[in-house]
Amino acid sequence: MSGADLHMLAGAYALGALEADERAAFEEHLADCEACAVEVAEFQATSARLAQAVAETPPTAMKQQVLRRVAEVRQEPPHVELPAPRVPSAPARARRGARFALAASLAAAVALGGVAAWQYSRAQDAHQQAQQAQAETAQIAAVLSAPDAHAVVGAVGGAGQGGHATVVTSHSENKAVFLTPGLPELPSGKTYQLWFNDAGVMRPAGLVAPGASDQTILLKGPLAQAEGMGITVEPVGGSLHPTTAPIALMPFPAA
Amino acid sequence: MDAGPADRASPEARGCGYTVDGPHSRRGDGSEPTFLGTPPVPGQRPEDLLVQVARGNQDAFAALYEHIAGPVLGIVRSVLRDPAQSEEVAQEVLVEVWRTAARFRPDKGGALAWVLTIAHRRAVDRVRSAQAATDREHKAALLDQTPAYDEVSEAVDHRLEREHVRRCLQALTRTQRESVVLAYYRGLTYREVAELLAVPLGTVKARMRDGLIRMRDCLGVTA
């Protein structure tokens, strides 16, 4: 069934009028179609109004019965994606065609999508933030699953500190994604800042949220002709130009 | 039997400012899709309660119950008809809400929409599994267009909402209204609706979508 055909099913879906197999196909489509998701959410809110219009006052005994059952029913835990497998700490080296690792990272990136919105959180309200996070998650997913995605793993910080990170670049997406299971903790007032290396000129590419361990960050700005990326320690809020020596420089594979 | 082109909105039309600006349209007035007459208490919106329920808060569930039990029972009863079976399924739905509350995503829609989607699905599952054994009974009975809201006692809290929805349903074209009512209030699939109304499948799909677009705009629903 084509996308347009599936799109026409939004009404039937929200009215609960699809057979189980069509419902599953539509939900799969829904995951990739933001316009459909918005429409379906509105339609479901509309169906909810139809249900409210036939609301009935339940028998008084029902509440006690339900509360008693609830007290004995174990709740499902929140759905948590397992983090990506830890990449071994190693000197910077290019890894080509690491599709399996990328797929695993993709799962983690989707789960951690909210993290990527951090750098915008002060300026935007929660709604925009959620949309931003969704857009970033989609962009992150696009980079990680791009046919030309390349991963570079590098050590971060001095010996003994044990930090490491992966950067995935895609020229077709013109973006880079930075993944790390955790960077060494910084004194308060300091933050990690990411940079694109444009032939030796460092271009700001966003800050790393403090405190969080697993990080999946879409670098701000286009990949363009950047030759690599760097990480520096900057005052909170970031800098326009690096003010300290980079704790890591990771070269990108050539386009 | 249909109105003309106004009855058909292409998928793209929505993005081009297509609205049905009927006399009852009040889209964008920020009305809460909860019980009229029950002003929302901060921290007591169904969405907030459901988030607390996901953390195992039974008091929050008891408060949420007051918001959802009536509509859950109502829609289940509308689809199933049998009062005893409806109460049983409604209870199962309410327990399922407790059990699976962690799946609720506030950014994907409201709590009532989430709960009532579960309720409708469970009612329909029950009907369809029962019908897999016996053949569907008298289709003539299903053609009875009287929406279920005519048959239930009118609690004061729900009367305004009921009136509003009724007015909006009446503003639909006949095929739109029949498609929406048969699917949602009676639990039919769109194939069954198409057969019952003797119209092509594609027409029914389109009418369901157009009908919901008009209902959405008439009711002033925002996701």
C-alpha cells in the first residue's frame, strides 16, 4: 500500500475501523510520517470527544472494584532502550561500514532523543522543545542510518581519565552526530563545547549537556567541508572561539 | 447521496488552510477536551495524573478514574450494548490504563484520547472475536442510525458536551455521519461500513477522514 493510500486511512484508524493487519501497517507508516502523526493525534482527540458524549455514570461499586484490582496488578516498567554497546577506548581510527554498531547506536539515539534538545531548552517552551527533540531525533537517525555514514572513535581527555567518544558523519545528510558514553566530570562553571574543524578554523557546533552520562548530540550546523571535530572545555554558555587546547581532535574520513 | 466537492478533502487540503467554518466552529478557543463544568485544577489535568499513575501513584489513579471511568464505560457500552459485559470490559480497560500508564507519551496527544483509544480497541476486540464464531447478526439492526447517546441517561455534567457533539455530527453529510457513527459507536470496520452502506471502500475511507476533519474543526479540537 502506498503512502497516499495509507494516509487516507488516518480517519478509519482513529475511529478504530481498521482490521488488525491494516492497523499494524498504518502504525508502521505513522512512525515515519510526521504530518500523519499530527493528524492522527487530532483525530484521536476528536474520537475522544465522541466517547465523552456518550459517557455514562458508572455504578458506584465499580470504582472500589477497580481500585482493589489495581492494588494487586504490577505495572509495566517504563520502556527503556539499552544504551549502545560501549565502544572500546582506542586511538582515533576510522571505522568503515560498522553497520551493526550504527544500528545499535540508532536505537540508543532514538531513546536518548530528548537529550539532544538540551542546548535549546532555555529559550524555548516545552512544546517547541518536544518538536525540536523529535526533529533532532529524526535527523540523528537519518545520519546514523545514511548509506555514507562513517564512524570515528577517539579517546577524550588524558590517560587514566578514560573518556571516549564516537563521531558519525554523513555527507549526504551534511551532518555529524557525536556519541559518548560519558565524558570526565568538569568543575562547575565549565562545559564541553564541540567544534567543526574547517581547515584549522574551529566553528562552534554546540555544547554537551553537563552531568548526563550517555550523550547523543547532533552537531549544530552543516558538516560541509569540515575535516574533523574537536572538543574543548569552555566557560558555561560556550565560547565563539576555543579558549583552551582541545581535549580531543577527531579527523573525519574524506568525503 | 453525498454533498458535492465540499465532502472531499484531499490529504493536502489540510495544509492549505482548509477548514469547515460552520456556525458551531470554535476551533482555537483553547477549550479543554474534558468534562464541561469541571474546571481543571493545576496538577490535576488527566495528563498530569496519568504521568503520576505511571510512577505507581494509586491516589493519582483514583483521581484519574473520575475523569475517565464515565467515557470509558460509555464508549464500551456503545459498542458492546450488553450492560454486564460492558462493565466487565470497562474494568479491564481501567486496569490496563494502570498497568500500561508508562506507555503514555504526553507529546503524542492527550490522556483522554490515549485512554479512550484503548477502551474503543478493547470493546471492538471483544465484539470482533465474538463475531468470528457466529456470523454477524441482523445487518438491518446495525443500520439503525440512532446514535447511542440518545439511549443513555443524561448526567448533567455531560449534557453540554453531548449537545455539542450532536450538533457537529448533524453538520456532517449523511455518508460522513453514517461512516463515523457506524465505525466509532458501533465498532464496525470500514469494510463492514462500506458493505452496509453499499459504497466503495475508498469512499468510506475518505468519508471517515473528511468527517473527522469536520468534527475536529466543529468541536475546536487541538491535539
